Amino acid sequence: MTAANNAPAPELLAAIDLGSNSFHMVVARLVHGEIRTLEKMGEKVQLGAGLDAGNNLTEAAQQIALACLSRFAQRISGMPPEAVQVVGTNALRVARNAHRFLARAEQVLGFPVEIIAGREEARLIYLGVSHTLSDDTGRRLVVDIGGGSTEFIIGERFEAQELESLHMGCVSFRNRYFEDGKISRRQMDRAITHGAQELLNIRHRFRSLGWQSAVGSSGSIKAIASVLANLKLTNGSITLEAMRELRRRLVDMGQASRLGELGVRPDRQSIFPAGFAILMAAFESLGIEEMTYADGALREGLLYDIAGRIQHEDVRDRTIQALQERYHVDQQHAQAVEDTAMTIYEQVADQWQLRTAADEEVLRWACRLHEIGLTISHSQYHKHGAYLLRYSDLPGFSQQFQRDLATLVRGHRRKFSPAIFEGIDSEEDRRRLRYLCIITRLAVLLQHSRNHEAPPELSLSADTASLSIRFPEQWLDERPLTLADLENERDYLARQDFKLRINE
């Protein structure tokens, strides 16, 4: 167990959502398993609008974003790492230079920033919404219109059943259909048709499952509900009939700059028609008759995700278990490999500066999943397993964490080559993963016989480019195959300028 596991639960939690349109932060207190919000901050950063023609974030857009994060950083300064989650969504998923921005953002915040996949974003949104609604029975549809993507979820109580993230958002649609500030019938029709085309992929699946209530959870949907109420078209909900009337009025108005007459805030006027078009497409395509607004969203979902980890109800553990079952992993063998890896880890972690909860977690989970590729083929199964972990939808995991898991599985056997670490830009990440990979390789090797025996009483010492292992007397003499494996491993590591010493 790491120190983080044994520490008392943090008093305060914080979640930061780096959205394509806005950055949001919420700080809360965890009281008897319940989250009590203390403070919310939000700024219209429009990161998605800062993508150039090559999908690179411009320097100007990065500076605006970093200035916002510097203000957030003051509020969370001094909080323990396990109490803070910072995630990026669609704009950072598509930005080709995202890794450079992340390095700058982490320096400003003092906490890691993780990019999450669209379906993971959808899962967290549903978690946030479901905790802000009454605990009713029946399925609900949740829709969240972001700056660069829109999430659709069907779930019941706190469990999502269908998750989808579509590549359309109020900033991207504004840039494509309403950039000149005009709201013509032709522009509105084209935007709604585009939205309907995106929804074709999920329309049948979602309508077949069905729902008893529909909920919207984004700034765009909140603004639409507010306008409908101001116009006295509804009492605060959103209905299909009211949406059709608002569509007529928007076209008659003709200019986004006039939306203040409907009560739309100045900072939201340019994106309001785009958000409306996406929601109108959802109403018509999915057959939504009425929708209510809920205040919970991605950042609240992040808070409940943090709370779950603190209270040992980590969704990631369930994901790992599901993968083991789905790919018929020999769990007894995987546990033996994990136990051996932890025996090594405990002795070298300090010397290799691996003493974080994330380092231990990725090592444990890689050991549990190192053979998932066997379901596809025995030949090159480490590569098949790495591909599955890199590109599957894994609830609870960021894209960086999936990359780390895939790296350890890819590198747990055969050649120890630089190709294993391709695509990892940070020198610090390469160093850390290289050491974790060596531990995984040795653990797999020491359990090669698959007899699930407890790891031997090893004595290890390490420095930056070497590892010395002393085995109990006679242990290797009784296991000539293991000795041969270790000698082969010594050669593999030597080719990458790493020295493995055995009983020296």
C-alpha cells in the first residue's frame, strides 16, 4: 500500500473541467459520503475557437487559458494530489499540440491534467447529473451540449447504460454556420440537418432502449430553458412545441447581437443559435417531447469520482475486473505476477522515484491485464493486449492512463526497444514507464512456470541505469529455466544501456 492509501481522507475536493467553451472549477467538502459544494468558478475561455486550420492551439488561446488556470491555481494551492482532478475534453482531444499546452497548464496549476475520451466524459456527466436529481425510478436521457462535442447518455439511478459522444458542439457549429452573427432560415436549417446527420448513428439504439424522462445539463441548455421561460412559452422546462416557436423567433430576429432582447447574456449570444440547432436536432431525431434542466455536470461527476476512489469504490477496479472476465484472463496467474511485481516495487520505488499512487496503480493493473491479448492470438499477444488497452473505452480511465497501461503490457516481454515508448513526449513519463516496465518484465519472468508460488525473499538495489537482484541460496539452482530467462533478460536490457545484475 502507498502512503496515499493510508492517509486520512482529504477535507476538501476540487474538480476542474477544461471545456472547449468554458473552464469550470468546483471546490467541495466531503461529509459522510455526501458532497457539499463550497465554491464554483467559471470563465468563458473558448479554447475550441483557438484551434487554427491545422488543429493546433494558437499561442493567444493558450495564454487566455493559462491566465484562467492561474486564478484557479490560487484556490487549490496546497490541496493533496488525490483530492484534485483536472480534465480536458474535446478541444484538447483534437489539438495536435495538446501535450505542449498540458505541460504549461500543469506547471501553472501544480496538478496533473488528463485528457478524457468522449464516452468517459459522458459517464462523468451522467454521474454528476444523477447525483443532483431525485432518486426516481425509470430510465432517464441526459444531453450535454459542450463547445466541441455533445454527450448523450441513457441511465437509471447512478448507472449509465448507453453512452455516446458526438463531434458537434456550440463553438464548432457557431464557427461553421453562424460565424457572421446572422441567423437566417437557411443557416439554421443547415445546422439542424447537420446535427440530425450526426445523430443517425445513435438514433435507433437510443430510441429502442427508451427513457421515462429527459434532462439537459449544459450552459446552452440552461440558456434555452431561461429564454423559453422569459418568453412565457414554458414554465422553465423545454418542450418540442416551444422549441419550434423559438426557432421561428430566432430566424425573424435575424441577428445574434439582438439576443439580449430575449435575456441571453452577452458572452453567450454568439453561440446560442448553434446550441439551439443541436438541441433542436436532438428533439426531432430522438423524439424528445419535454426536457428539464439539471445543474450537475462533468465537474460534479468528477467530484463523485474522486469521492468513490477515496471511499474504495473506484470504478476503475470494476473496469479492470470486467476486462479480465471479458478476455478470459487467468486471474490466479495474474495475481501471482502482481504480488511479485509489488515485492520488487517496494524495494526499488524510492530509488527510482516511483512513490505515487498512480505508479502503483498502473503497475498493479498492468500485471492483472498483461495477458488479455491471448484471446486474440498467442503470437505477439503483448501487442494485441496493448492495442486493446490503448483504444478501448475504459470507464474511469483518462487517455494518458490508458496509454501508460498499454505501454507496460506492450513492453512486458520480448525485446525491450525504444519503440515501446513511442508517442510519449515527456522525458519524465518515459523514465517512469521504463522503470515500471522493467518491474513488470521481471515479475512475469519470475512467474514463468505458472505454478503461482509466492515470490522469493529477494534483495534488490537500484540506481538510474542498473538493478541488482540477490536470490535466496539454492533458489536459482533449483530453477534452471528461470535462470536462463534472467540471463536472456539481462541481454535484452543491456541493449538499452541498462545493467541487470543477478546474485553479484
